[in-house]
Amino acid sequence: MVNYQYVRYGRSEAGASLLLAGSERGEGDGREAWGGSRRGARPLPARQAAKELTLYAKIDTNRIPYDFKRMKASDYFDDCIEEIGLGLEAEHIGLSYFNYAEDSVEIIADPEQLKRVIDNIIGNSIKYMDKEHGLINIRVKDVGDFIQIEIEDNGKGIAQKDLPFIFDRFYRTDASRNSATGGSGIGLSIVRKIVEDHGGKIWAASKESTGTVMYFVVRKYQEVPNE
Ligand SMILES: Nc1ncnc2c1ncn2[C@@H]1O[C@H](COP(=O)(O)OP(=O)(O)OP(=O)(O)O)[C@@H](O)[C@H]1O
Ligand SMILES: [Mg+2]
């Protein structure tokens, strides 16, 4: 049984946050780290891992062929999340989605690479899920010059000592190195690079055994007013 909620223009945050609500309001409940993310619902087959490493090499030397487009934020994220919903259904993880952005708001982004960002973050939420009733809550918010995306899970969480490093290349927490989950620790470093190449930034708040929230922003497209 999967709880799939799909809400546009939610007026109230009530019930929107599964957990860590205090940290979002800056009450110091969760811990924050600036940095970046990647994918991996399951141990990566060697060939795919090699592909990701090749991508990293390209990203590293600024050879990633970005194809930036001007697009409607709401349409883009609605489509992404619809696709993600199908994947989560297969994993028996519940999804809530709240899109607070106006229909007209546009972003400048490479749709494919931005999708990679979301897939990587969700991939981690799936991979590090330790609850019987896994839940992912995605929020799209308008925060002035940026659109902010928040992806929250109720998985195993990340220790405070690890949080500042999760966006570093090859960094994996002791907990994930010692577990059966495969991975090379490059996912979040690729994600950070892509987000930064979009003029945005990414950070996380987490509480061990409670869950994790990944936040990232992408700049809105804005007309330059004529003088
Ligand atoms: N949603 C999450 N919940 C718990 N821990 C997480 C989450 N996302 C990331 N982490 C921790 O951050 C580390 C770095 O994540 P990253 O995606 O870069 O690497 P990985 O998942 O270990 O490997 P790869 O993504 O290359 O397959 C992970 O090893 C894990 O310890
Ligand atoms: Mg990963």
C-alpha cells in the first residue's frame, strides 16, 4: 500500500513536514551542512559505476555538455515527481509532494542534469531507508530569486560529525561503509557540482535514526527591465 499524495498550491504547511520541522524553522533540532549530492537505490553495477565516474571526470574538467533551457518550474518539477512517484511505488515508499510555486515562475536549467540531481537524492533516500513505512516528502517553494526544492526522508539519518562531508567526493559515512549498501560516495559530489553549475547551492539537515532533508536552490529566470 502506497500513500501517494499530490498537492498543488498547498496553502498550509500543516502535515507537509514529516519530521525535522523544528530544524527547518531554525530551532536547532537538525544540523545543517553546505555542500552537494547523486543516485543509488541499489548497489551500483560495475558498468554503471564506471559511467558515473566518467561523468565525474567530465564534470571535473568542465566538459559536461550542459543544455540550459528556460522552463516553467512547476511543469518541470510536476513531471519529474510524477516519474519519481512510479519508482517509489515500486519500492513501497510513500510520497507526498507539495508545489508552492506559481505556474508562471520560470527557471534556467538543464532538464536532464537537474533530473540527475533529484534522482541521486531520491536514490539515497531509498538506499538509506531503514523504516518499515518509508516516506519521502518533496516540497517546491518560491524563495525570492530562487526556487527551493526540499526532499525529506524518514530514513536512517546522518550523524552530525558526517554531515559537513557528505558532499565531498568519495565520502561515505562509517555506517554506510560498514553496511551492505554499495556505492562509491560520488553521488552527492556530482549533485553539488551540477547544482553549483546552475548558480545554486545545496545543503542538508539530518537527525540520526529520524531522517534527512536535502535542500537545494536554482535561480529563477527574470526579465532584465529595460532602462
Ligand atoms: N538520505 C540519506 N540518508 C542517510 N544517509 C545518507 C543520505 N544521503 C546520503 N547519505 C550519506 O552520505 C554519504 C554520501 O552519499 P553519496 O550519494 O555521495 O554516496 P553513496 O550513496 O555512498 O555512493 P554512490 O552515490 O556513489 O552510489 C552516503 O554514503 C551516506 O552515508
Ligand atoms: Mg548515493
